[in-house]
Amino acid sequence: MGMTMTQKILADKAGLDRVSAGQLIKVKLDLVLGNDITSPVAINEFDKGGFDHVFDKNKIALVMDHFTPNKDIKAAEQCVQCRKFAGHMGITNFYDVGQMGIEHVLLPEKGLVVAGDCIIGADSHTCTYGALGAFSTGVGSTDMAVGMATGEAWFKVPSALRFNLTGTLPAHVGGKDVILHIIGEIGVDGALYQSMEFTGPGIASLSMDDRLCMANMAIEAGAKNGIFPVDEITIDYMTQRSGRSFKIYEADKDADYAQTYEIDLSRLQPTVAFPHLPENAKTLEEINGMDEKIYIDQVVIGSCTNGRISDMAQAAALFKGKKVAAGVRTIIIPGSQEVYRQCITKGFLEIFIDAGCVVSTPTCGPCLGGHMGILASNEKCVATTNRNFVGRMGHVDSEVYLAGPAVAAASAIAGYITGPKEASSWK
Amino acid sequence: MEVRGTVHRYGSNVDTDVIIPARYLNTSSHEELAKHCMEDIDPGFASTVNHGDIIVAEDNFGCGSSREHAPIAIKASGVSCVIAKSFARIFYRNAINIGLPILECPEAVGAMENGDVVTIDFDTGTIHNDSKGTSFQATPFPPFILDIIRAGGLINSIKEKK
């Protein structure tokens, strides 16, 4: 039986000819990532372990993105700890306010991750880089500490679910709708301990931003990683951004998949995940058929899931010449300085401000209920973020509805949850 | 290695946001984190939990964020073990790495109620419900994981071997 794409990368990084599901292996790491929340815990463990240097100062990335610009004194102290550690260890990829972006928007954009890499990050959405054909997975702070010290991590080789994509997406349907549909099908633990491998002719029609969004939410199905094959789109994306060499891995023809799901992209609709789990997916058609409209208090467009320039473009196309509904606070967060700059040069910023939106510097902020848009009790928010757990964006009695940027923007204008097609008939 | 404590019972998909809400992640102090453990799912937890108590939950315990603050908050609360039908993978890894014992045992979970007193032997994987007089067998930890738990976490176990 052949190996999956994930297994082939892991075998190579473990120095083995082949691996099989369930096998415990030790692999060499190409990058170790941490942020301003997880790195302090890792630095404490690193110090406790008596380590005095990192394995490679160019293969560690520390990104101050969660509670920055510092939301309070304690958050500021955590950044001081990271800043000192980065300086002391000579870490080259330290991204502070002014250079930083949301880590999973920033790293691919900076060319720090490429196909064939083996990456761990003390952030669960580290699985994002699978979009580039890398093995990439979220870990905790202790694993990050040991990774920084040794350049190695141990893994149990995962089995895999295969998602065979065919057809092309209809207008106004994007990567977020695809992944919400899939999580709705398999559930929040549907891929527990497994890889989600995306294959098939439908992938050619998905932009890099669509793929990054889909791989990003593999963790919301419990997966160890999500991964896409490398094609011309991936190669173009990488060569424009990175001077690093990359390696293309392909799953064996007879790779062993625990299960294969057939996804016809042309049949998908705008999709929204209702509180309080990402698996509570409903199509816009189902929502339109509900007895009562779902009125909202806030919209957030941004995050490591949907904070890229194509997300901003989708939102801008809807907001152009429109106003957000009275009483809907609409917060737009470009995912990096580069995305922010492009929003300026493309004229999106003016559209957003004219529509009555507020535009923030890059930050994870409201996604995890940190700052920049916390919800009061009984408030409802449509967000392009990745989690809608109880209390995720604020009060335990608030509600988050997950959607793509087109649904989020249309809902901001309407004041209730609706879609871009409905919006096209508005004056 | 044996522990004994009272059961705090929860359902499926207990996520790391309710185990330790992000608003408290501006600190890595174990004591501070413990004060807010389980706050958004069980506001009384921090004031009622006793040293040695046991958390019992259904499927996918610890799903969501990779924050190690979640198992740290549980361990610093005095909890001696988490038993669930299944765990989210990053939580599983993190719990072992910081030396918080966790066991997957669907049969035991199905037979435990809030307030039951339970004794667990980590060497054998035996879970005994003292209140109901029933016993269950979980897969015991392999020796290298038991070493990590005994040492109080991965870093300590590496230090011991240095």
C-alpha cells in the first residue's frame, strides 16, 4: 500500500524510506512558530530546560499578533518577554508591530513557508501552510520549546481522509464555504488525529487564498493537518515571494485513505456555521427559508482564515456605494501590512470608510475575544473567523456566525444574515 | 501511581476557550490561570474543585486552540486526571507534555456521574468508581509517557536525563 502526501513528507523528514499510519517518528523541522500568547509559555519551558541557544536562529518565527498593539499591561509584558528572547537568541524572523501581520497571513506572504516543509507552530491554525504543499501542524508551547532547542519533533504518523474536489465554484462562493460545508459533513472531530488531503481537478479553480482558508480550518474538524497538491498556482505564489527552494511531494497512486469524500464544487452555496460549533453549517438557502431573519450587531471581516487581499476585494465589491445597516458595527482587519497597503492602493479603504466600516491594523483581536470588537451579552456577530464556541468573541451569551467575506459584507449592509446574490438586487 | 478524587462531569466538545477563556491569556502564571479554569462552562469550578479531583467528559475534550494554558489551568486547579471518550489531538499532546494524566475510556465515562468518587491506578490503567463499586480498564500509559507524567512534564523529564 502506498503513502499519502503527508506520509511521504514525514518519511523524508524522519530519514525513512517509508512510514505507515500509527508509527511513532522523530522529524527534522524547517520552521518553528510562536505568537505573543504561546511563546511566553514556551520561553518559560525553554529556560526551565536549561537550553541556552536555539537550533537555528533563521528557522524560528515569533509573531506578535494576538493581543497587539498591546491591549493591556499584562499583554505588553508578554511581548517584552518575547522581544527580549528574540534579541538574546538572535532570532531573525521576529515580527513586531509595524512589520507583523496575523501569523498565518504573514508567513506565506513573506515566503517563509514553501512546499515540502515540515513546520510546527504553537498556534492551532498552523495547519494553514498545507495549502502550499507543506506538512504543518499546531502544537503547544512545550513542543515549541523543544522544537526551538532541538529542531525536532515527534509525531504519530496520521492516517488520512481524502476530499476529491470536482467542478468549479459558483460566483460568490469561496474557500470558506467549501470548508464550512466539509466540516458540516464530517463534524468537529470528523478528522480527529488524521490528515485531510484535498485532491482532484476542482483544485485548479481554487485560488491560493481559497486554499489557505480551507487548510486553515482543517483543525476545526480535529485534523492534524490539511494539505493540497502543488500545481502552477502554488509554484507562482511561492516563486513570487520566496527565494527558498521547495520540494514537491505527491501521494502515491495506491495511497491508503481511511475514507474518500466526493465534493462537487459547482453544487456548493454560500454557507454559514451557526453557534456554537463550526459543524453547525447551514446554506444560505436554508437560512432564507427560516421563519425569522437573524438580526446582527457586529460584523468582523479579517483573521488568519479570511484576512487576505482577495477577501478584502470581495468585501469591497459589496460595500462599494453602500452603507452598513444602522446599528451594525463593522470591523475590517486586513491580515498584514502588505494586505493593508494593497487595500489603500486599490481604493478599498475609502470604500470601507465611506460605507461606515472601521479598519484596524492587523491583529487576531476579536476572533478570540481578545480586543478590538468584544461582544456584550445577547449580541450576535457574523465573522469571517474560524471558531464560534461559547464566549469565543466575548460574553458567554453572545453568538458568532461564521461565514465568508461575501456573506459577511452583505449581512453588514442588510443588518441581518443574508448573501451576496440577495445584495445584488439592492439599489 | 494512584490518584483519588471527585468527578466533575461534562459533555462533548469541551473547547479550550471554555477551559480557559482567551481574555485570561495575557498571563502565563499557573495560579492566575487556575483561578479562571472552566469559567465559561462551569463558573463555580474554581471555587469547588479540590486537590485530586477528576474531570470526566464525553467526546473531543480540549478541541480548538493550541493554548497550553488549558491543561496548565486544569493541572494547577489540582485536578489529578481527565477521563474522556476522546481528546482533541493538540490537547492530548499538551496534557502529556505538562504532566497532566489523561485517559481515554468510553466505558468508564458512560458509567460516571457528577460527584462520584473515583480511584485511578496509572500503572495498570484501572479506573475504579468507588461510589458505584464498578471498575473499568483503560489502556495504561507506555513507560516513556509514564516517565514524563512522573517527572511533571516533558521538560523536567529531559532535564532528569541530562
